[in-house]
Amino acid sequence: MIRLPVIQSKTAVSVVQHAPGDMDQRDANIAYIVERLAEEAASGSQLVVFPEMGITSFFRHEPGGYERYWREATIELDGPELEQIIDAARAADVHVIVGFAERSDTTGIIYNSAALLGPDGILGVTRKVHLPGLEKLYYTPSDEIDVIDSPLGRIGIAICYDVMFPEYFRALSEQGAEIIVFCSSTWRGGAKGGVGLEGVKRDYWSALPMVTAIQNQAFVVACNACGSLDMGQNAGIWERLGLSKIVAPTGVVLAEAGDRDAEIIRAELDLQDMIAARTSYRFLSDRLL
């Protein structure tokens, strides 16, 4: 079913590409998010996006790593960490997407999650569906793919590895997604950590936001982390890939970051770009399966 747009005529978006601190630096990570949130809202941004695991960071893969991660790094949805960010969003009248390790109600279960927060609190939570490599040992996969209704429009969130699976975006598109957010901490691959070949991975990660925007005729706001992270004595130091982008439904790149340094990129999402895409090609109505 094709839904009428609910996205605002123009939406100002900021993407904060940076290197979140490790699991012992949660307070510093929250302080960073709150500061950038206030600054970007003051510059006119209505939606500010941060990387995967921006609050809590990832596990350390070492003996006793799972228990320590559960006890010391995970946070609850009704806990003080998200409440601090909600308070900041309320004060600045802005919406924000942040990633974190979510402590389940079931002891020992951890989700790799991202939440859309705003002046009215938590609008929705997305939990990662596809788990690569070591993540299978620490996180429990979700079996739900949902779009979040918000004052800015219908927003779908894909967490890192989820972006590699086109059926994930098909599910978001069928629910009327207008803004698709990549909340990611994609690694360079090879000797620098993570799966994949570094050069090839750089190329397809760079292309994915454009392909996703074109195929689903939606805006793509792709936030990836940069910098390195100590993943524990059994994994070593891994380096993130950067390359954050904001892309229009026509495939036009509205803003992009480099692959090494912390950057904030900004763009305006204009409903007219979605109209242009969806009246040039009828992808959403011409799908057969």
C-alpha cells in the first residue's frame, strides 16, 4: 500500500560522525551527545543523528567480557541515561537518534538498540536484526522491523549490518518510511577489525546510502562512527570507516563526510525531492513481489 506523505515540507538534519568512547566512558559519551544536541538545535537542526552504540560503546571480547558488559555497560529504556538526553531534546525542542546496548527485562539478554527521542520522550526503539561475527556472542537479535511515526515524518532505523540486507528496507518501505536512518559503527575490515575486505568494503559502504535512497524513494541519513576502539584482548583495536552521508530520494548526495575524522554534516530534507523521485519512477507501485 502506498501512503500519503506525512514528512514535513522541509526538515533540517545533522549527522554527528565521531568516535564514541569505550564502555568505561558512558558519562562522557552522554555529555558529548547532550552538548552536540544543543549546538545543532541552536543552528536550526530538527533531527540530530549519532552512531551505533554512541552511549554505551561495544563489549570487550575477553574472559568474563559478557558478564562485565551486562553489569557495567548496558542501560534500560527507563533509566537515567536516556532521560538525560530526552531532557536535552526537550530543552532544545529537537529530535535525536542514539544507539546503545539495551538491557532486557530478561536477565542476561542484551540488544543492540537505537532510539528516536524527542521532547515527548521515547518515540520508538529499533533493535538490530542481523548480527555479524562477534556480535552474535553478545547481542540477541530482534525479529521486528518497524517504522516510527514522528512529527518529522515516518522514520525507519537500520543498525549497521542490517543495511546489507535489502529485505530490511523493503519492510520499512512497505510501512511507508520516508526517512531511513543508518545508525552504524561499520569497521574497515581485514586487519583493522570486523569482517570484509577493506578497499571493497569502503566502496560498497559509500554506495549503500545512494542505492537505498533510490530503490526506496526515501531520504537516507547515514551516520557512521570514525576513529578506533579497543575491542578487548581477544579482538584487539578496530578502526571504524566513517563516510557518513545524507542522500535525497533521487540519489543526490546532499552532504558527506570523510573516512577518518570527526565531522558534523548537515542538510535540509525537502519534500519536493521525494515528489520528484516518486513521480519520475514508480518503484513503489511497480513492485511485483
